Amino acid sequence: MKAYVVGVGMTRFEKPETRDWQYWDMVREAGTAALADAGVPYARVEQAAVGYCFQASTAGQRAAYELGLTGIPVYNLNNNCATGATALMVARQFVEGGIADCVLALGFEKMSRGPLGGGSGAGDFSTSPVARHYGIMAAAHGFEASPPTAQIFGNAAREHMERYGTTEAQLAAVGAKNHRHSVHNPYAQFQDAYTVDEILAAKTVHRPLTKLQCSPTSDGAAAALVVSGRFVEEHGLRGRAVEIAAQSMTTDTEESFASGSCVDAVGRPMSRTAARQAYERSGLGIEDVDVVELHDCFSINELLTYEALGMCEEGASGKLVESGATTYGGRWVVNPSGGLISKGHPLGATGLAQTAELVWQLRGEAGARQVAGARVGLAHNIGLGGAAVVTMLRRL
């Protein structure tokens, strides 16, 4: 049984403490928007999958109750930065498995200002869920005072530069592209364009990554209504429906750690496997994709993901972004929303915000950022610890 997204919604992503709201207010806004987009009342929803990272147990219920008190099962999910896509995957599996015809996937985060911690201090990360990952980094590069996530991705960037000749300007080109894209996205936390030189001149977070190449902490929520083909036909939703052509989640294997490389520890092997599985299951390849929303938590991760998705050969991603192949007028448009770097990164909402952007693109509803003729979209959402989710979406 196939699953379809028939409604999406999200809040604007904002700097923490910008608005006087609670996480349930965010979910009410995003969830109501998704239901209205589909024209489906909450009373028709049979299950809810709710993702978040920083709230207490059963926060999913507290949030979903803002949409209605119907007694449906609510599942609380936490998969680090891949949480939003995990919620979509659970909803899809309920529908494809015949358990439910209408499932709401919700994701939200209310974060604190300042850099995201890694759950460990320098020299003492043994109890962190990502202890193995930081252990790889510490063995090769030491452990410094800068934010742990910026360190491990910054060190992956250094390795990529040393191994393949990737330049700081190529890394900055990712940030310049995504900030430029976000100018036309009313949901983006930042809507300012920057040149490569301005990005290079910004404050260094962990060399070679500057502030404008790093995703910010953010508040926000996103939602997607996932339904069966039967539900689509019974409710006249064919014009709103976007097919989930395939989806794959992978976690770390020995390949993530065997090389001792931060490039592998931050998830390139996971992403490569998830992409391959999604291509096989959908019968589509990267050559069929028009628009991509991928997990650019740091500029280097966008480059690593180009390689994992098969958009270029290993080591050639710097040249790919420099060529203009991943923006308007190029082979693909990657992160038309502005991506995590400029749209923002409220962890639990990110994967569902990617879904919302792709649904708008495939329906032709993305306004000034519309990718002309888009029919197939790919979403990539990854979390250290680890999980990589690749979703293939196709317009009917």
C-alpha cells in the first residue's frame, strides 16, 4: 500500500526566545496549517508520530492535545537531528502497513540560545551517546574548547581539504548559496544574502567553518499529514497528494569508525547506504531528481552529502558547488528553502520542514523559490549517533 503526503505546514523558524510561545503553541500552528492544507479535520487522524529532542517524556501528547482531544495513540520520538524524518517514517509505515489510513507526523523544538552542546565535555565524553564518534575525533585531532558538533564537522572539513584539495572558498560557496536561496523563504530564520568573501570573513567557529556556514539554534515546528491511496480517493485529494515513492533509514556500521576519519564518523557511509536503498526501492536515481533538501548542518556536510547521494564522485563535491550545478539554472536545486544554515535547525522539526518544502515544490506552490518543472524531490536528514533518512517524493 502506498503512502501520500496530502498536507504540510510549518511555523517560521526563529532565534530562541524571539517569540513568547511554548512548544505546544508551535505545534498548534504547524499542525493546524497541515490539516488546513489537506482540508482534513483532526477528527479523521488515527495516529500521531511526534518528534522532539529537548522536552520531557509525553511532550508529544501535550503538543498534540492542542489540535484535539480525540484519544488517538501518540508516539514520542527522538532520533537526534534526524527526528523529523523519523516521525515521517513512522507515519508512512503505519499507512503502508495498513494499520491506519490517516496519520499526522509532527516535529518541534524549543531550544536555548548559544551553540548546541555535544553532551560531553573536553576529555570526558564516555557517557555520551556519541562517545564513539567523538572518540574518533579526539584520537585524530584532540578535543578543543569550541562546540563539539562544530569540532567534529570542522575536522571532517579539514580532512576533506587535505585529502581532495577542497578549498575554504568552496565550503563558503555552500553557505553563500543557501543564504541566497533563503531570501525568498518567509519561513526562514535568516533572509539575508552574503557573498563568499563575507562568509569567509565571518567569525570562525572551528576552523575552517565560520558562523555563516553553521546552522543556528532555532525554535519551530513542522507537520505532514500522511494518508493511504484509499483515503486520497475517498476524499478527493489527488490534486494535493505527493507520493512517498521510497524511504530508507540506516544507522552506523563498522564503516563509520574503522577508518578513524571524521568524514566517516559524521555519517557519509550512512547517507550513502540510505540513498542506495531509497533509489532501489523507488526505481528512481539521482538522475531523476529535480530538487533536494539535504542536511547542511555545516557546509561540509552538504559537500559530503553530494558525494553520498551520487551527485558527484568522492572528493569532487567542492568543484560541484563551485560550478553552479546545485542552484537555480544548474542540474539540481539543493536547499531552495535556505537549508539548515539559513532556514534554521530546530532539531525535531527539521526533517518535516524539508518535507514541507519539497511538497510545495512538487505541487508548484513555492512562489519565488519555485524550481521549474519539479516532479521528483529527495530529502536527506541525518543525526549523529546515528541515523540517516533519505526520502524520495514524487508528484502524481
